[in-house]
Amino acid sequence: MNQPDDDRQRTNLIVMGIAVALIAGTVVMMVALRHGLKLEECFAAGHHNCAPIQEPQ
């Protein structure tokens, strides 16, 4: 009688893990796209130092 409850709990944890992974992936993609958009706007405005490269010392 305890076995179905354990299976349900395990399934719920797996689904919750997948949902958290999808949300985290979406946030990461949105941050990357926002950064790319800022760079694109900078270049479109005619600026030349939009993504400076730091030289090692």
C-alpha cells in the first residue's frame, strides 16, 4: 500500500526537476539574447568599442 505513494512522490520530484531545469535554461537564454541585443544596438549606433577585449598583463 505504501509503494504507489513512493512512486508518485518520485514522479513528482522528477517532474519538478525537469520544470526547474526548463525555467533555468529559459532564464539563461533570455540573458544571452539580451546581451546580444545590447551589442547589436551598440554596433548599429556606429560605436566601435562595444565589446572591449581585455589584454593580459
